[in-house]
Amino acid sequence: MNRISLSISEEGYIERALDFIKAYLIEKKVSKANIIRTQLLSEESIVLLEKHAPKGSTLKVGVRKLLGDVSIELTMDGDSFEPDISIADSLGKEAVDDASEDAIRAILMKAFGEKYKYNHKNNVNKVRIIAEKAGKSAILTTLIAMALGLVFGVLMSVIFPPVFSETICSFVLRPIKTIFMNSLSIIITPVIFFSLVSCFSQFKNLSDLGRVAFKIMMVYLITTLVATMLGFVVTGIVSPGEWGFALGKDVSSMGAVSENEQMNYSLYNTLISIVPDNIVAPFLEGNTLQVMFLAILVGTCVGMIGEYSAVLTEIFEACNSLFMTITTMITKAIPVVVFCSIALMVKDIGWGSILMVTEGLITQISAIFLMICFYGLMVLVVCHLNPIKFYKNIREGMLTSMSLCSSSAAMPVNMRVCTEKLGIPPVISNFSIPLGASVNMDGTCIYLASMILFLAKAYAVSIEPSNVAPLALTIILLSLGAPGIPGNALVCLSVALVQAGIPIEAVGLVIAINPIADMFDTMNNTTGDMAAALVVASREKMLDIDKFNAD
């Protein structure tokens, strides 16, 4: 970090500090708009720091770029103060025209939201301003990595000798992907736990908590029902494939999920298994629902223990920030992992198998496209917001989810997108996104409904209209218990096929294209999570509209 120290007794010290900040931001190629905003907020923050500082104090200005984020740090001795953004909330247009300096500063601070952090410790005031995030460059890099991975996968399948291709896959691509997924597995559980504890500890009124949780679950239930209906309707209309084309073909060797690998899904078992029999097992086993239960229990009780509440709240918030920072460091490797994943997918799938079920895949993707349009309609009708802006704001989360094929792995990115891009407060996003990664599987519902009809036609099995409702209920229950990890849809599909009277070996037909389907399913799942969080935040009057509409 580059630093400069200036005595507040010196004439023109504020101008010198701002020139130092501006020069650094220009050097790091920060956009002009962000430079202007950062200078304005820095100036107002220095004025506030001086106002509460003893005479002759020193202003310390630090600037740095870490993990792609360019930040400014202002430090000065003095009494604590509260950057009162609540003033801005109550200001109307006329009030703004005659606003005091404090009100103007409050508006600036509110505009920066989570990018503005204030802390007071040991009689020292510290302000941290994030001038620019690394989001746009990360999206571009990931897109380039996807394209390069596709090209390299084709080269390994068509041009390179098989021995060379398999060596590259075994000793380079697969190890990199495994190491990355293992790294994410390390932090997913603590991220869920500490984010939820921090979230629920903010609710002072348990009736508010119950209202928010109920609304989130209702939105999830509605979107799940719509997704299941879309899967059946679109596939029924398009009717991909030919009647009985898979009869007589041996696809069992293609890797169908065996019966002893199936999971026992039911609403009863799901509800019973939420409560763990000890406090350690959920963290060791990575049981998301049980970890969420413990986090909700702890977070709700933090505010009920009197004098220790403030201390515990600060500890949990610090742990939450710690694991979010670790997550940010790990996710910087996403472009490399995306390259490896795409290349492996193209190499392992095999073009013959892809062509056999391409029609069914296109039908399913079409249903997903319609479902994503439905989310935009929700945003327009319920929130009265521009759906195009919604898609633009969440594109980083959609791309990350699609490339990782895991709702859980993409969860930290999606939580950040909700807070920084959509203007959803952490008190809602930190609850809805982890919950959605466990129970809101709209893409999986579309996949199951579409593939059941497709495989039924492939094996000449008639699905009567009277059987659709029980199958839909099965699909919804399966989606509630499905883990947010790659490949979960195949396990769920094997369970649903048995109830539909379709041979379980039919799973082998779609294994070839499952990696592609999984990418779109996961993107659909996480898009639904973010849309639901936006709807609830809007209905609760907690949405930061300015942040949502910001460039």
C-alpha cells in the first residue's frame, strides 16, 4: 500500500491528499466517473474526520490495488462518529436543494453503499472507500477462457494424438479443476454459516424475520411450479426425438446411475434431516441444510443474551468478512478453471452421443430461456424495474454459475452481485441465496420434466395426462432435497424415471450431454435465486433503487 501523511494544520492539506488519490487512480486506469465520485467522497470524509479530530492531528492516506479492487484508506485520530445515511433516506427534492453539508455527505455515502466502510478503534477513525471493483474485467476474462477452452477441447478431440490428449487431461486439466473445487468446498460451509448468522443477528424483531423468510419461500415455490410446468409444456409441444428410437440399444455401459447410488428423496426425510444430531457433523459432512439450521438458530439467539450480543455480533461479522475475502481470492482462479472445465467437457462428451440427443437438449434449453424471461417479467410486474437492467447487473453471477455448474460454488459471487449490483441489503441476500442454493432448483425441475418426456418417447413409454401431476410433485420434492453440486440432476433423474416406468438405464442416453445441460440448469437456478431476493427486497421496501440503476 502506498501511503502519505499530512498534518491538518498545514494549509491546503486536503488538496494535496486529493491530488495524491487522483494520481494513483489515474495510474491504475480507474474510470473517470469513479475517480470523480471517489474524490468527492474522500473530500467529504476528510472534512468529517477533521471535525472530530483534536488539533494538530495527522491524516494518513493509503491507496492500494488488491485482488483487482482499487481502494482508498483515510485514517485520523479522533472521537467516533456515525456517518448518518439515514438523513438521506428522509430527504425529498426540496430538502436536497436546501440541504446542510451533513446531509450532502450522507447522500454521497449512501450512493457508495457497501463500497464505503467506517471503523473506530482505539480512538482512531478509519474510512475505506472502494474506488473500483474488478467485476467487468473478470467477466471478459471468463468469456475468453470459455472460448479458448472450447477451441482446445476440439483440438484434443480431433487434432492431438489420443495419448497426448489424455496425458494433458489427467495431469493438468483434471488436477487443476479438482484443486479448485476442493478449495471451494473448504469455504462453502463457513461462508453459509457466518453469512446467515450475521444476517439473522440483524433482525431485532422475530416477526420481521418470519415475514421475510415466508415471502422468500413463497417466491421459490411459485417459480418452482412455473419451471416444472414449462418443462412439461415445452417438451410436450416440441416432442423431440422419434418414438422408441432407443429400444434395442445398449446404453447401460454409458454410465447410468445404478439403483444403489440413488438418493432417498422425500419431503418427510428432508424435513427430519434438517435437524442434526450433533453440532460438528454438518460442518464435517458439508450438509448445507443442517448448517443453515444451526446458523439460523445461532443468529436468532445472538440478540437474546444481553451484554454479550454486541461482542458476538462483531466476532461473527469479522468471520464473515474473513471467509468472504478468502472466497474472493479463490474465485480469482475462475477463468483458469473455466478453461479446464470446458476443454474437459468437449473432450469427454464425444460427438456421436451429443448428436443422438441434441434435439432433446435444445428443447430443454428453450424451456430454460422462457423461464429466465419469466424472471424478467417478475422484476417488471412486481418490482416495477427494468428487466434488461436486471439481466445486465447479474451477468457476472449467471456466467460464474454456468461455468462452475454448482449453485453452492457460485454462491459467494451471487451474494456479492445481489448486494453490490442489485441493491439488495445483506440481511436479505445473505439468507435467500444460501437457502436458494439448497431448495430452489428451477433449472433442475425443467431438466427433469423435459428429460422424463424425452426418454419416455425414446423408450416408447406412454405418459398419461393423469400421471403428470404425481410426476410434477415428485420433481418438486426431488428439487427441494437436491444438493447444489455438479451432476445432482442425474441422480434425481434416475429416481424420477423409476416412478414414470422408464428403464433406469435410459439415464445413459443423456449422460453424454449432461455437462452442457448442467451448465444451463445451474445458471437458471441461480438466476431464480437472485430474482427472488430482488422481489422480496422490493416488497419489503429495502431495495436500494439507486444502486440497482447505477452504471
